[in-house]
Amino acid sequence: MSNSSQTLPEILNKSVAACSRFFKIETLQLKFSNGEQREFERMQSSNQGAVLVVPFYDKETILLIREYAAGTHSYELGFPKGLIDPGETPLEAANRELKEEVGFGAKEFIELKKVVMAPSYFSSEMTLFMAKDLYPESLIGDEPEPLEVIKWPLDKADELLNRDDFQEARSISALLWVLKNDT
Amino acid sequence: MSNSSQTLPEILNKSVAACSRFFKIETLQLKFSNGEQREFERMQSSNQGAVLVVPFYDKETILLIREYAAGTHSYELGFPKGLIDPGETPLEAANRELKEEVGFGAKEFIELKKVVMAPSYFSSEMTLFMAKDLYPESLIGDEPEPLEVIKWPLDKADELLNRDDFQEARSISALLWVLKNDT
């Protein structure tokens, strides 16, 4: 259970390797503290981070959405989520996404954990929330088609966790976190 | 708890938006079943998927590694992981990564779950494993510096989950999955 802090490698050089409308890939020349030099590629993050919300419809029921995912070209089950807009706090973004994607706001948000994905390549941070005490309120989102909202009983969480279309690591982290701490 | 299968959008056109040594970004022209047309970008996956292993050093202790992550330019705690090489099964890759990154092989592997990350943009799949009955065996990996291996008592899992340098969604999913099913 060491707490040693290693010396970060020195960034000798940084350049843009490729750039599209949404993505920017950076090449890093790194020198590690042992003298070893390596070239790494990483994705440059242009956004303010993202949020994901586990909404409690009532004490025994959570809400899911089913949404098209272009990366896998499939419909996936998961929790409402989205990017934080400029000027928004994570909490404001969480409430806005909830209103846009499931048609509810929430009076109570509990922050669970800040997570990243594949930090060797990406820096984008996502704050996971649990939302309680919902009230009906809709905002228009930018989805190409209406999202399907699904009520899922918490006591059938295992069935959800074992589904092939519930496979996003951040949704799984959020659900398991809620189950560990709330039941 | 609907099981409706929505009609997948039609891919009208596909083109390469940008390309680097490691990444290939694709532009998709999509037509949704309601007639709505949109342009999406996604990362094309060139690999065979990846594996991540929660190694049990003994019944009460798991092994972690501390590794430099270029995306966040920080040292991060997590589980041994890596890409599946051509011709390898996920299980063979899991045992190889374990030998390369922590200096142990394992006699027993239990598959926990296949996960993806941000499937709106990526398709890469990672198989999460739990490994038991370890035996010492090392393979040389391609790391630029030796990885620090850390023994962590399972009864201090909460402390780990709350650390700022244990934040990778796939590591968190794997640990919470193990805790839910094994304790």
C-alpha cells in the first residue's frame, strides 16, 4: 500500500498528429526518469468534462435510456449522460441532461466518483451522480431521435449487469457503486 | 424493462476524417429510422480488443500496478491490462499481461464481464477477469520503466475506491464486480 510518488516523465516535445472536427490527436516525446525515451500518442480533450446520472424514479426503481451508439453501431442501455457546457457546473449539467434525456429534474444529487477512461490515451473526466426526488420537467436535447426511457427495478440489477447491451464501463461503475453504498 | 429492438440507422457514407500512427477517425453519414440525417465521428478500432485482470495474491489481497498515463500525464493505480495480440485468446492475453506487468501467472481465470467505453465514439472491447492461484513467472513487457506492483488488502477496498489516482472506469468496474460477487 505504498504512496510513493514517482517522478513524472519530461515532455520533450508535443505536436498535433491528426485533427478532425471532434478529435485532436497529439504526439508526445517523453523522457522517463530512468532516461528511457518514448513517443506516445494521446487524444487532446477540448471539453469541460462530462456527467452521468443514475436517476432514482422511486426507492426501488432506476431509469435507463436506450440510445444509438455510433462507435459500436448498436443500441445500448445506459444512464443519462453528456458533456458539461461552458459556464455550467457538473451539477447543473447533470440536471440539464436529466431533463433532456429522461424528462425529469431532480431535487437531490449525490456525487459518487470522478472517473476517467483509458488515461493512457484520454484525459476526459466524467462525474458520476445519483439523483433522487425527481420531478417532471423536460428540455429539448439534440438527439436525432427520441430516446427510449426504461424503468428498471433495482432488485433486478444482476439481470441488467449481465446483459450484452449494458456494457459501458462508466454506467457499470455507477450502478455497482450505487448498489454497494445504497443497499 | 422493455426489450424493443429499434431499427439501426442506415450508414449512408463512411470516410476517413483523420489518421495518425495509432488512431483512425471515421466520419459517418447516418439516416435514422425517423428520417433524421446526422454526421457522426467515431474512432476506428484496429485491435483485437483488450483484457484487464484483478489478480488475487491471496484470499484477502489483490495486486495493483502504478503506471504512467500519458492522457492525464499522471501516475495512476489500476489493474494489469493490455491489448490482445493477434492469434491470442483473451485468456492467453490475460495470463501474458499478468506475467509481464506483475511477475505472476495464474492457474485460474474467471471472466467477469465484457465492457466497452464511450460506445458512441469507440468500439474497443475489454474482457475483465479475476485471477486466482498465482505462481511466480515473469515475462519482459514493453514498458519504458519498471511498473510498481502494490499489494492491497481487500478489506481496504473503500480507501482505494476513494483515491484520486484510482479513477479508471474499467478498473473501478472490475473491483466493484469482484466485491459484489466475492465477498
